Amino acid sequence: MGYNDRITGAKRYFKANVKINSDGTAAFIYCEDQNKAYNKSLKTGKTDVTPASNDNYVLYSSRLRADKQGVWVTETLTSQRGSAACQS
């Protein structure tokens, strides 16, 4: 059984910051604005347009480490919905 909804509209990503740590890991932090992204039913074609909200600002924080081939791999990823840091 598959999903019956898809995202439509636009998401905005901003305030991206990368820091390389002395232990070889990297911290990648960024914000997402979901205020113009909505669920759309694949069955009915209807879009659920919801009002703008502070909860639609999400702060993501991840820790990455380079593998033996030099490819950065995400070790952890956390998110904070309604982040004040993304609303300023």
C-alpha cells in the first residue's frame, strides 16, 4: 500500500551553516520554511491549504563524517519544529 498524499507548493531552505570539527566530523545546520507547502491528495486531487504558522519553521541539525572514500555520511539528524532561530 502506498501513500495517498504528496507535497505541493514550495519549501524554502535558508541560514545554512557548516562547521568542520577537530574530530573529523562536520555539523550542518539549516532552516526550512514550510508555510507555502501543502498536502495534496492523489485520490481526489484536492490540496489542503493550511494557514501560515510559526510551527512551519523547522531547524535541522545534522552531524556528518567522511567515509574512507571521502563521501560525507549523515550520522545523526534532528529537527525542531517551530524554531525561533528560523523565524528571525
